[in-house]
Amino acid sequence: MLGSPGSGKTMMARRISSILPDLSFEEALEITKIHSIAGILSKDTSIITKRPYRAPHHTVSASSLVGGGRIPKPRRNKSSTLWSTIFR
């Protein structure tokens, strides 16, 4: 997004997930599988029903965005809640 400082780019990015449609069962299952494989699915959660959201730093490299490291895997970002590079 482009715009002058204070024009609402960050606010819009954080709130865009609220206007997206609800997850279908297949999407929820896929997101739950990713969380489970990555080891970040909490024991008390049976299926994830909210779209995950990530707020990576603007200088993030492509390899770190998708997991990076010697053994690539979905990872958590210190400043965000779940595997949410794309959705919430």
C-alpha cells in the first residue's frame, strides 16, 4: 500500500481480515494442519476458525518470510500471534 504517513495504511492492513469471508471447513482444516505440523497448535484447540494474520517487518527477506533456516518450516514471529503471514 502506498500513502503518506498517517493516512491509515497500517490500520487498514490490520482490519482487512474482518471483511474477509469466514473460513470454509477445508480452509480451517488446512490452517489447522499447518499449525499442527509447525508445532504451534495449542492442546486445547481442536480446529482453527479465525484467519491467521502476520505483520512481518518491511525489510523481511523472502526466505525468512516462508520459514528460512536449515530446515524450512512455518514459524512464529515474535511480534505476532500465529502463523499469519497472509491471513487472519
